[in-house]
Amino acid sequence: MIKVIIADDQDLIRGSLRIVLRGEKDFEVVGVASNGIEAIELCKQHQPHVVLMDIHMPEMDGIEATRYIKQYLPNTRVIMLTTFHDMDYVREALAEGAEGYLLKAMQPEDLASSIRVVHNGDMLIPQEIAKIMVSEWTSGVVSPLKTKKEKDRRPHFGLTARELDVLRLLVSGKDNREIAQGLYLTEGTVKNYISAIYSKLEVSDRIHAALKAREENLFETT
């Protein structure tokens, strides 16, 4: 049985994908999420074989959630749900470890077979997207590893993925209690993370941490 989690902020998409997979004998939808944080928590609980991951979601987008999932659950395979307008995000998700992409305009009958391909260890890139990427690479418009190389040149200050999660919420104006609730942590744990963030960024308060995060474009690296 292939355990699947569906993460998309649109009820219609989540419901439609779930209905299609329910008709397949070898699939079990073990959870649905409306944002990246929920997807991560469901992955921790169920350790799915495959996650169908939307790119644009509130709270935490699909690329950041993919990074976290691949770091802590490397055997879970991630398929991004995308459109033709998301090519920059497709490249970034590939650099973060996503194993495949599905266009939201796909035919329902293609969903199950596509998931099986990824579950069996292969990459999945729709022909339409592959043509665009190859055209960009051969024309020199985009290098296949451009996104990753650009990220490697940008400063991370040694921040872990979880510290970046905390910092993102801190920058958005959340207090410790709200950060704890948003990331399912205790307030004491949040305080420890914030102390580590201050040390790595070489700042002493929230205002300067937020300013440095913006100045260094830290969230463009995540």
C-alpha cells in the first residue's frame, strides 16, 4: 500500500485528488494539509511514501516544506503540484530534493500512474515542463544548477531549517507564544531557538534580527 499525503491550500484540489486516489486499490491517503507546516506534521505522524505538494501555500510554502521533509524523512518522496507559470519554483524544488512534478491541469487517470513512477524510485517531469527546461538550458538562459549555486553563494549564517522557520515568524511580528503555536513547539524551545539565532546573526534583540534577515535576504535562500 502506497501511503500518500496531499498538501494544497485549495479545498477543491485536495478533495479532487483524494477522490481519484480512493479509487485505486494500492493507495491510502493518510492525511491532507492546507499549508507546509501541516504537511510536515502529517509526515512526522504517518511517514508517507509520497507527498503531493503544492508550491504556493500560506504559513509555509511547498518548497520550504519539501526542504524540511527531505532533511528529516529522506525516504519520503515529494511530487510538486505546479503550473507552467512556476518554472523558477520548479527549479528550486528540484534543488531541494523533490523527485517529480505534476501539472495541476493533468488528466485524473494520470495521477496514480505518476505517483507509482516516483514511488518506484524514478524521477517524474512532465514532457511539457521538460521541454521548457531543456530549451532554457540549451539557450543558456538558465543553468540547470543556477538556483542551487546562487543559494550556495548567499549567507546562511549557519542557521538550521528549524531556526529559519522560527526567524521567519519572528520577522512577521509573532511573539514567542504565537511562534510556539505555529510550529507546534513549547515556548521554552522557541526561546532556545531565538537565543541561537541571535548568536549566529550576532544581534541582541528581535528588531535587529529582523533587520538583518531582511538585509541579507535570508528567506530568498529558503
